[in-house]
Amino acid sequence: MNQVHGNKSHRERVTQATKTVQANQNERAAYRLRYHLMAPSGWMNDPNGLIYFNGQYHAFYQHYPYGETWGPMHWGHGISDDLIHWHHLPVALAPGEAYDRDGCFSGSAVDDQGTLTLIYTGHNVIDPEKDVIVQNQNIARSRDGIHFYKANANPVIHQQPAGMGQDFRDPKVWRENGVWFMVVGATKHDQGQVLLYESANLEEWTYRGVLAQNDGGNEGYMWECPDFFKLGDKYVLLASPQGVEPEGDRYLNHHQTVYMVGDYVNGQFIRSSFTELDYGHDFYAVQTLLDGKGRRIAIGWMDMWESPKPSQKHGWAGAMTLPRELVLTEEGKIAMKPIEELTLLRQQSTPIGPLHVKHVHPILSSGNLVELEAQFALVDSDASAFGIRFCCAADGSEETVLRFDLLKHTVTLDRSRSGEGPGGARTVSIKSAATIDVRLFIDRSSVEVFINDGETVITSRIYPQETSTGMTVFAEGGSIVMPTCTVHKLKSIWSE
Ligand code: FRU
């Protein structure tokens, strides 16, 4: 379908986009998630403009309303009272102005004295053959939190500083001591950078310098979607670098999302780490918000560029992850804890433990909206490995496996027999501990594993058959003790 709208006004383009996604909405489409935020139909990628505003949570996202593939980017919009139950709102931004002709790319939202204001990148393709683009930064305001007006002052930042590469996008804005600050992703001599700007009024911006950059290591050529904030007594920079090369079990996705912990001194971020935030196949372009309870909450795009997406055959692609609360651990790492509101999804809870598992113990036969809460007591166990098989077909033809190897101190999520889709396994080292707690969320075509209160998180998409709903716990080379094991059947947040 053609998305070029010639002389239509922004209001008309937004209305047309909204009508199209509503007309194509099909909550029964194959693989569609039941308790995650997604576009009503069509394509979505990065979370944008996450904000707690006037007592409600707003989540915007990169969205192509006219098809299930990436196209000229719009901003979709959802709203929630509790970060769990979402309602779709009309499309917020459509591209087509002289400065955002080919897309309203990723960005953020702020509360400017009661006005919900979006800050986003205008994307302009100058020469598609030679891949020449121009990217600039823009703002759009809303009186009612639903309809957005692009500012006459756009673009509020016309171009990147002299000498930089052409990629210049994904502004994240916050307010500190009465001043607006912006971090934005950039590249110089093929090294990823994050630039820092400041402003008194969101319309005139002053460049303050490079906040952080790839110092010449394996840290990527372009840092997309930066986010910068204080956490505990440290500062944290999140970024989604393109071009990080695989190193053993690390950096195996097409692009990675990383965190850096450090100190913020005179506009410079002095960092000591560069670490993957999530170890699954499908986690990218994360963004955070600070909510009314003082929590720093992160939501990522639960997919990966270039990965096959079997849901596209059914008219949609892309989902957000569950919201996770970021916590700085004593070792200076970041844990992502499932937010406490997720218990609102529980419909029916069945305690199954305590268990003493020798080989295999069945724990579930039906249902694919499930949370498993399980504890494994390693001190009382003599197994060399143990784990959970889930989304298993009755005939054995499909399964997804989470396996803890106690000899290697690793955990692996293996989706090579998960059904349709790209397959592959991800492995990550885990600390030795007396117990291992697992919270596993399954939502039809997604898996989110939180280990030991979010110290290690693995997020992946899988595409099993609707009937592949078996779940078992297994032990190898001995037995494993499970002091507790509870299966929660979860409810859908979307009406069918
Ligand atoms: C990250 C990203 C952003 C860009 C957007 C375009 O996934 O590439 O850098 O703004 O997606 O949709």
C-alpha cells in the first residue's frame, strides 16, 4: 500500500494511519502476544517517548501502519495506568514534512510544564543508491496527550557537529536543575559516540561535546538509542551499538544493547564497563522512564534487526518486552527485575513443589500464557545440569530448553527446536550460588527469563505451534531439589 501522502496535512496523515491500523487489527492472528504491548497491526520496532505523565504511562513506538515490514516510520502510541494493561491511542506522528520526509525516527518524551512534548529524529533519504541520508532533531507538542503538533521551529537541531558521520539520531531528553539535556547517537570515523546538548526551552540547543564514545575497541561504529541517568550513586549510559563483533558467546545478535556504569564529571562520562543488558536473541533499542514511585523502568524492542519474523505472514511484526525495573547491584552491575505489577496478570496459581527431580518431572500440559516461578536449591542437589523444557509438542517435535550447566556455571536458552523461526542458542555465565531462582514468562511467541531477581535476563522470540504447551523440569547426572515451584496462568490484556 502506498504511504506517500503528497500534500496532506499532518493531521490527515495521522488519521489515515490510525484508520489503517485499526482496520487491519486482528488479535487472533497467529503468534500474537496476549500480555505485551504491540501495535494493533503492521510493523513496530523501538520503544519511544516512554514517560509517566499526569499519573499515566505513555509508550510510543516506531511504527509502520501500512504493512508488516519496516517502512517510513510513524510513532504508534499506547497508554496505561499500571504498565500492564495497555490501550491503543491514535498514531501520534506521521512523517512527511520537509525535515522528516522519510521517517519520524526514535526519540523521547518530556513533560514541559504540563505539555507532553516529543523529541524525535527527522529522517531524510537524499540518495538511496549511495545511502546518503540527513538526520535532524525535532519536537512535537500535545495539549491533550493524544494529538501532536510539530513545532514551527523544527528542526531544532539541523545537523550534527562538523566532521561527524551522517548518522545522528535517537534523542533522549531529561531535565536537571532547570536545564534540558539531550543525549543523541552519533558516529565519527566509524566509532560510535553519544553527544550531549543542553537547552533552556527545547527549541534552541547548544552542543556540549562528546559524552561517551567507542575508544577504539570492539564497541561499534554507531551508538543508537542512548539513554543516560543516575542509578544509585552511579551514572548509567545505555546504548544500542551497531557493529560490535562476536566474541565467543558474547555479542551474537545482529546488534546488541549494552550498559555502561560510571561517573559523570564536567559533562564527561567516565565509565568502567560495556556489558550486554540482556542475553537473549531479541532485545534491542531499550529506553527507560522514571516513574512516580522513583523507579527506573526499562522496556526494549523484543525482536532483532535482520532476524526472520514468522508473524509477518500474519500481518504484524514486533513487540515490546515486559517492563523491568533497573537496579544497580553491589558489584556495580545492572539487574533487570520484572516490575511488581506483573503479578496483576496472574489468573490462577498452582503450587507444584517442593519437588525432588531425578530425571524428568512434568509441570504443565496446556496454556501458553504462563509464568513459572521456580527455585532450585543447589546445596541439596547432586545434578550436574538441570533445567526446564517448555513449549513442548506432545509428539516431541518441538521444545525450547533452558539448561543450567553446573560444571561450566552457565545457562543456555536453546531455541533450535522451538518451531518456526531462526533457532540458535544463547549461553551466559552465572555466578555460583546456593540457590537459583527463575521466573519464566511465556507469551505465545516470546520467552523472558529472569534469573536470581534479574541478575541475568534472557529474552527471545520463539514460534511454536499453538498446541506446543508442555513443560517439564529435568535433572542430569543426579537430582535437583526444588523447594518451591509455582505455575501461574496469566490473563490476556487484549480483547479478542
Ligand atoms: C534502532 C533504530 C534507531 C532508529 C530507528 C528507526 O532500532 O535503527 O536508530 O531511530 O530504529 O526505525
